[in-house]
Amino acid sequence: MDFETITYEVAEHVATVTLNRPDKLNSFNQAMLDEFVRVWEQVRVDDDVRVVVLRAAGERAFSTGVDVSEGIFLPDNIWSQIDPGVSLGPRQNSVWKPVIVALHGMVAGGALYWVNECDIAICSEDATFFDPHTSYGMVAACEPIGLAHRIPLGEVLRMALLGLDERISARRALEVGLVSEVLPREDLWKRAAELAAIIADKPPAAIQGTVRAIWETLGSAPLDGQKQGMVYTRLGSMIVDSQAQRTGFTKPKPQIR
């Protein structure tokens, strides 16, 4: 697949998507929004893809959100406007394959759309996280609302309200659960690939069923979610029986994190 704003490659059941506008700090424009719709559709229907790694080219930023110099298309009718996250996020595009996001440098504003809908987030030691909306006199809403499902509410509000006056460090991101691992910059992409390979080696129906069960019950009351979870468990087990090799299975030696 040919793209203008990203690169896409598949190897060993892992799709690697790289934001490729480093001269624009990997900010997204309308072209990138449109290309992510295509990417997620390809990932969704291609059974050879079992895991996605999302990363970004350049040294300064994973992404600084929307490209304000170009903007994105919004209809004049305010009631017809939609959140750009609908194009960027895997879950809003019905992708139930695991997404690992490898973050470095600035992760700002609209970049949080990807963080909010990923399954595993890791970052390099130079990563910083912030939401500049309020500093520019704009309401910070869509990104922090999504973020409130991942980290404590107080951390979300502090980020949203302080805007450009404060950034969350990689260390603090690890402490609050925004990321699950912090690495030297030179090890970031390698580690993301390692995690993806481990997951890709497991029966895909079990992995995708797990992702979908957890995400689709995220807003449910605990008991309701568990009842719905049993449906995924039974359905998934019927499919996994044809994929799993339980005879002669050797347990791996677990890594301690």
C-alpha cells in the first residue's frame, strides 16, 4: 500500500505503521486522517496481520496533534462535524487486533487519540506528554475524555488545565500508568517489535477475542461486563480449538517486569 504521510509494512504477522511527517513533527493533516482509515481497514480484513506496532519517524516528536498550518476538513454545519479521532483510532474503526504504540519526544494534543485506543504503550526516556488546547483558548475535551479511561482523573485534569505550562515526563507517565515501560531511545522500536512478536505467536482468535471483550465492556458495570465476557469466552473457545496446539505445549520462561 502506498501512502503519503505514513509507511506501512507487514512481516511475521506484524504490521508496522510509522508516522512519516517528521518535518511537521508528525502532526496529522486531512491526508493522514484519510490514510489511517485505509490502514485500519487493511489491518481489519487482513488475517495475516495479528498485531500492529505504531511508531513515528524523526527525533523530536511522536506527534504534536493536528497540523494547524493546514487544518483538517470540517463541514460548516456544526452538527455535521465529527471528531478526527474517529479516523485515527483503531477501536473506532472496529479493529480488534492488538496495537502497541512506541512513543518518543513530544506526545501532544491529538497524538493522545492513538495512545487512548492502544493496548500497550511504551515510551523512550525523552518522551513528554502534554495537551496545549487551553493555552490557546480552546476547550480540551475529546483527548482528555479518552485519557480518563486510562489514567487517574486528577492527572488528566492537571494535564488539560495546565496546557503548555507543564509536561508529563516519561517517569511520571510510568508512575500513573500512561505507559507500561520506559526505555532508552535506541531500544524503543526493538522492544515494540519484541512485544509484538510474542503476541503474534499466540492463537489470533484468542488474542483478538480478548481485545474485543475488554474494550467492548469497558463502560459496563462489572457484573454486566462479566456476563457479556462469557459470551466472548465461549465463542472464542470454539474458534481457538482449531488454532491452538495444546499437545506438547512448552511453557515459556516468563520475563519479570
